[in-house]
Amino acid sequence: VNYREQGVTVTQTTPHQPDAAEQQAREQALTDEVVASFATSTSDRYRELMTSLVRHLHGFARDVRLTHAEWESAIDFLTRTGQKCDERRQEFILLSDVLGLSMLTVGINAPASEGATESTVFGPFFVDDAPEIPQGGDLAHGAKGTPCWVSGQVRSSDGTPLAGVRVDAWEADEDGLYDTQYEGNRTAGRGWQTTGPRGEYRFWSVQPVHYPVPDDGPVSEMLAAAGRRPMRPAHLHFKVTAPGHRTLITHVFVAGDEYLDRDAVFGVKQSLIAEFTEHTGGTAPDGTTRDGRWAQVEFDLVLQILKG
Ligand SMILES: [Fe+2]
């Protein structure tokens, strides 16, 4: 049929292309629908958390115009992060640490308060079943390194010594590795003890060294892609728990370490840097005669009183 001859006008129709405003409205409608799906949450806090999470996640995807390939890559990254975790490896905590989320959460929940020791990241290397170390005992337990005498007082932010409270400590050896990073189930460079009558704690350990975060997982790929250094400045971890006080999770950092101003997990606070004095031979604070090099640090741990 020849329409022209019959005087019929033919118009070609193309699919409707939404304009920017329409596209934005559609995306917002989806976000609103997902947010609304949490209205029936069984707890108010859960609803608050999930609706805010959805808004921010959607906002992120819209902001960067997330491609399907990028979405797939993110799913793969998170899947591999989870697969890297087991009872001795916590790649998700490491991810949170290098994104600064751990330090932000510390800052929100344990703000610096007058007179109390500041908090920092928990890190991925704590284990629950560390051995008990007597006062003056050796926490190194075969971990390689320069022997280091670690001592101090645990007290309350009102100045009262805290006797009989648990102090956990853990650290890497001189090769920069935690015991959990070795094959097998060795326990070294970690332990806990109970403070003495004047709140004192004291033990032998090894001089902390700076170390790279684990380099065999997706988090190290992320750091490499960002051109970021994977290093943590030398430190010893502490966790102190006492009734009526906020649990203190912190480190003591070694003064003079070259990575103090570029910690991969943003954990350094000036008040947590202490002088580790180095010695050769002589008599140690516990009265033992030492051959060769050893070090010493004194670091008090002051816990914030919980109100109410
Ligand atoms: Fe550490």
C-alpha cells in the first residue's frame, strides 16, 4: 500500500527517553519504596539503622552513577573478604580499619574524656583464649624480638588504683607477624594478667615493630589500588575491663616510629605514644640480670568511670 499516494502522513515513533528530572524521580521512588519496606521493623533502632543505610547506599550509587560492572566487582570483593575470614583471621575488621570506620566508631562511642586513657582500634588480631601471664611473667612465649619490660598502673579516672582487674595485651613479633598469622595453632605475643593491689601490671614481652597489614587478602589489593602504604606504626595492644568502667581498648605506640604520621588504619593519638627506653645488659626492673639488648616502657591505663 502506498500511503503517500493516499495522502496519509507516516510518523516514525521512537521509544520515550526520560529526561533527567524523570529519571531522578524514578530513582527516588525506588529509594522511598525500599525505605518504606522497613516501616514494619520490630524495633525502632533497627528501622533507623536500615532506613539510613538504604538512603546512604542508594545515594552513593546515584552519586557515582554505579555501573553494573562496578556493582559486580564490589560483590566479588565483599564475597572474597568474607571467605578470607575464619576464627583466626578477620578480614572484615581489617576492611573497617583501613576505611577509618573503626576509628570513627571508637570516636563516637569512646570520646576522649578528661583524665582517661584514649581509645583506639581493636584490630583484627585479638583472640579470646589467650593464656594467663603472672605478674612479671613473659607474654612473648617464644615470639621473636628484643625483650621488653612493660609495666604501669591501672586506675580509675578519679585516681583510685584498680586492683584485681583484667589486662589483656597482644602484639606482633619482630618480623611484624602475630601468632595467628603463622601456620598451626601457636600462641605467642599475647596474654592477660590481673592487676596487683596498687593496680599494677608488669610483664616481659618483645619490643614492638612496625608491620604491614596482611598482604594476601582483598584489603591489601584495595590499598594497592589506592596507592596507599599498608603499614602500621609499632604498637602493643591493650584491652582492660573493670566493673563500673568503660572497657578500654587501646595501644601504646613507640615514640620515634617512622609510620606514626601515616598509620594505615588512622589509629594514632599523641597521648598514646610512649618512650621505649633501650638498654644493653644490666639489671632489669624485676631484678634479673640481662645479657644483650632489652627495652622498657611504662604506660598507665586510666579507665573512664561509667555514669549512672
Ligand atoms: Fe596491631
